[in-house]
Amino acid sequence: MHLARAQKATGAEAVETVPPAVDLVLGASACCLACVFTNPLEVVKTRLQLQGELQARGTYPQPYRGFMASVAAVARADGLWGLQKGLAAGLLYQGLMNGIKTQLQAQTVAAMAVGHQHNHQTVLGALETIWRQQGLLGLWQGVGGAVPRVMVGSAAQLATFTSAKAWVQKQQWLPEDSWLVALAGGMISSIAVVVAMTPFDVVSTRLYNQPVDRAGRGQLYGGLTDCMVKIWRQEGPLALYKGLAPAYLRLGPHTILSMLFWDELRKLAGRAQHQGT
């Protein structure tokens, strides 16, 4: 028992010696690993959020209906790899917290197209096109919707995750130290997060994907408030919750996978550094 405690303490000390710069890289790497598993959900969410843009309910074709049917629709139209559209941009987004992935994820064949189609071929091609047509600020298109999305989502998550995890532990359904406790707490907390965040997520997707004029001004929406009001008036209030199911199914696993990968990578880095000394 004493040996086990000593080993545990040594492991904890090793993790603490990881330099901040290395910890930053490990955190970005963990988010990127989680992104590989959750990107298909992001693709489906993007398609659902763009479907029927500024059209009254029941007046437009619906190639995407529900979560599972939408997954199948994407796979039929774009192949299985279509479920990983925008992955490279998504990895950049997770690593650097700045991306252009929405425009890539929205692209598909004409019969299944929803929202404006930018026809980018690759991530580098998308960057080049945006830079050439809109300049540096074009890479920040939609930030007005992304900032409140992150603020509201983070606030809801921080306010509910700890309480949800403690409640799961109190029920004693799972071993106290199991990673499943954190997963269950994350999935419960994610309910509050998606309810609070999805309207801003829909708006952010629309702002990211809208066509722009030569001056870089959006041709459909003037900003966060204008976008939200137009969606409410022309599509109805429920349109602000398009893509709710994949958003929920993505959020919990993505957060937990990121934390698990980060924790394991920190342990490996700590052990490697400890052995090196």
C-alpha cells in the first residue's frame, strides 16, 4: 500500500513538472484528437442549421431530417469521408481557436446543398480565397456570433458541470474514481449548455457561411441581432434550435474526450521528463 501511494505521489509530481508551453501543446493536441471523433456530428449540425435558411417552415425541401437520417444522407451524398468534411480546418480551430471550417462542412452535391456554397477545394484553398477576396478580416467573419456563443456556453458549463458530476457520484451508480463519472456529469451538464448556446451557435453558423460583397459585408445578415431577428421572423423561433441533437451528442463526448486525452498526455509527458532527469 505504501509503495502504491509513493508511486501515485511520484506520478503527480511528474505531471506538475510539465512546462506551461508543453502543457499548451498537449491541450491543443488533446482537443484535436477529440475533434477526429466528434467532427461527423459537427458536419451534421452545420447542415441542419443551414437548411431552410430564411424560408418559412414547410416551404423548402428537407434533405436532412433528424440526426440519424442526416448522418445517412451525408454518407450517401458525399461518401463516408463526407462525414469528416472540414476536419483539417476543425483541427486548426481546436488547436488555435480560429477557423473557417463552417464553409467547408456546408459543401456538398447540388441536390443536398443547404446554405451558401463557397466551393472551396481544400483548407489552404479556402484560406487563399478568403484572404484574396476579403483580406485579413475575412478570416474573422462571424466572430460577432462566436464570442457570445462561447461566453454563454462556457458560463453554463462552468455553472453546471461540477454540480452534475457531484450528483452522479452521490447516486453511487459508478465507481467513484471512474472516468465514467466525469462522462455522465458532462452529458448531464451538456443539456443546460446546448439549451443556452444553440441559438448563438445557429447564428454563428449563418454568419460564418453567408456570402459577402466586395467590401466584405454580409449579404444576408448585418450582425448578431439582425441575424437572430430574421431567423425568428422568417423561420420561426424553433429555427434557433436547429441542429440541437447533434450539438448535444457532440458537446459532452468532445469535452470529456479532450480532458481525458489531455490528462493522459500530461502524464506521459511528465513521466518522460521525470525519467530524463
